[in-house]
Amino acid sequence: MSASEPDLKQKERRKGADWLMLLLAMLNLGAWFLLIMGLALAHLAKPEFNSGLVQYWGIPIEQEWDKELVVKLEVLVRWCLVFTAATLVLHQFRNRRSDDGWRLNLFFLLFLSAVVLFVFSTIN
């Protein structure tokens, strides 16, 4: 490149994460945390495993889903959907360049939480 040719490369003017990007990151982490808490709650709400040994000894076990915990699980997953949708909408308004990321983990989280909500809404 000679001295007379102008530099055609665009300058990187981003200075780092601003408050909106930090908010998006916190919403994203919050949504994943809610989904993980929901999965832990689903583990506690599920019926106990009925094996042959349990039947032989006549040990009483819970054979139904815990309705109270299933309701709490649905609330957690709904909040997860709200956080994920809010993050996707805010990120869509924030993206201005073609090389900005797609946030595929949010689409995966949205799909996964919608499936979990559908499955656990049919338990009642």
C-alpha cells in the first residue's frame, strides 16, 4: 500500500460491553439458571422407581407426580421462557452489524423450555 492510498479498513470503535450487553448476559444466565433449577425440581417431583424388590418387600412408594412441585416447575419454566424471549428481543434490537452473533444458545433454550413446559402441562 502506498502513502497516497487511503486505508479502507473500518476501525473497530466498540469499547466493550455497555449496560445493555451486561443486562443481556445476566438475563441469559438467569434463564439457564431457571432451567437447571426446573430440571432439579422435576427430579424431586417425579414418582419413585418401582422395582421388583420394592414390590416384594411391600415398601410404600409415591407413584404419582407431586402436583405442588409440578406447579412450581411450570412457573420456573415460564419465567425461563420470559427471560429467554426478552433476551432474544433485546438482542435483535442491539445487533447492528452483520458479524454480530446469533445467540444460538437462546434459540436452543427457548425450544427446550417450550418442550419442557408442554410436557409438564400435560401431567395435571
